[in-house]
Amino acid sequence: MNSPDELPGHKPPTRAWRAFLIYDILMMVLIVVNLLTIAIDHLMFTNIGLSAAQFIGQTGWVYEYREQLHPVVQTVDEWVTIYLVIELLVRWLVAIVFRHHHRWFFFPFIHWYEFLACIPTFRALRLLRAIVIGYRLYQLGYKVLPDSWLKAGRFYYQVVMEELSDRIVLTILDGVERELKTGATHHHLLHQLVNSHRVQIEQAMGEVLQNNLATALQAQQQQIAQGVGQIVSKAISDTPELHRLLRLIPVVGSLMEQQLQSIGQRLGENITAGLIEPFAQPATTKQPVNAAINTSASYLGQLRIDTPALEKLVESLVFESLDVIRQQVKIQHWKLDQAVQEDLERATRKPISVPDA
């Protein structure tokens, strides 16, 4: 056990510090003994205590205790309660004089369990005072309890807190889902949710279009332009009115038709390339989304979601998000941590095989 003198960087304790330390230890012992006597006193007035006495053949002990020792225990508990009240008021006065807290009335809120423990009905809260003192001694280097007990206590504390928090979160999620499904204002909430994230929607749409559409257009720009040019050329050749008109021109009519088809094809290719070029511009450090795609994303981000399909999509995303969170909350992480700890302990206990010389 490390004493405070052995702790690194700890100043040698003064007489006042030792006096407070001894007082804390005595208070912890007093509270524990007081709670034990109260628990035994209550046990003696239950059928369990009487049955246990009958089992060992000492029923007279129970009746003797009820008649003689019970009044003594009650009197001692009353004096202990009076002492705790006086001690608490003195500590409050000291905290006010020496300005231990920002406001004088903060003390009752910080030590709420001590104030409630002065009420006989809430005597069990005195155990919290003993736990606080024990924890303070543990921080100072005094092992009030064995390490195995502290480890088990931390483990079960984490289990209880995780299970309680999980139940609270699941209840809240169920309430949110029920409100969204049955409430009359869920459409307004969904619209408000989308409206408050329109800037993020625009940015996300711009990045998606830049990473997918711009890249695809850049790779297929030549093929698309050639395809459109061929379509224009075929459209010219498939126009019977133009074909008949050119046939009326002797000698050069067929040549003009070929030239028109070639010109139309090049026009189609150039126009298509010009239309694709702004959208196919690659991203840069200063401009992660090109201007054309940014304009399109801004327009898409401002779309209204009054259509049934969009409203259904948003509702589906919200409900599935709640389900994902619910499934994640249901995972008992303390079991996973326990399994990992057991694996580590087995690995450390595994004997190391030494190769034969």
C-alpha cells in the first residue's frame, strides 16, 4: 500500500491533514457500523430473522433482542443522526466562510445525499458518504478495499449504468418513432429536418456529381460527341424533303448532300462537346466542385419535398436511422469487454514453450 508520503510529487502531510484523514476514517467506520446495526435491527423484526433463530434453536435471542437491545439501537441511531446533522451544518458553515464553492447555496446540492441521509427513511444514503470517503482515501493511495473488490465494483457499476442508459435510450427512440408515425405534425418535422440541412444536401450532391458524373462525362466525352454527330448525320440523310431538293440540282446535288451530312456531324460533335465540357471539368484544390455541377447541385438542394415519393423516402431514411441506432444500443458492450479481458487473461496464463536445446 502506498502512503501519501510515497506518492510522486506529494507534499509531506501536515498535522491538520492527518487530523482530517483520521476524521474521515472514523466517519467511514461510524457510518458503516451504524448501517450494519440498523440492518441487523430490522432483520430481527422480520420472519427471516425469527426463522433463522428457530433453525439454530435460539429463538430466545430474538425476543431478548427485541425487548432489551432494540431501544438501545434506536437511541444510538438517533444520536448518530443528530451528530450527522450538526456535522453537516458545521461543514456547510465552513464552506461558506472559506468560499469552497461559487455560491453559498451550492453545498446542499453537491452533498444532497448527506442531507437526505439525515432523514430516517433515507438512512441507506449514508452509505454514499462512506463510499465517497473510501474513494477519496483510495485516491490518496490508501487501499481501503482489495483491488479485486474495486475491479468487481467498477465492472458491475459499468454494467448497471450501461443497461440503464440503454433502456432509457431505447425508450426515447420508441417514443420518437411512435410520435413520427402517429403525430399530426410529423410531416412538418420532416420538412424542418430537410430544410435545416439543405446546405449540407447541396454540398453532398455536388461532391457526388463531381466524383461520378464529371468523371464519367470526361471519360466518355469523345464517344458521346461522336454518337450525337452520327445521329445528326443520319437525320440529314433520312430527311426526304432535303434529299429531293438536292436531287433537283444537277451534278453537285449528291456532293452537297454528302457535305451537309459531314457538316451536320461535325456540328453535332462540337455542340455536344461544348455542352459536356463545363460539366466534365475536373475538381481542383480551390474548387472541389466545378461551376456547372455546383449550379445543378444548388438547384437540386432547393427542391421541395412535397411529392409523396420524396416524403416517403425521407420517412424511410429517418425510421431506418432510428432502427440502426436501436440495434447499436442493444449491443451489450460490457459483455464484449469482458470477453476481451478473458482472452487477455488466458493469453497471459498460457505457458511459454521453450524449445529444446
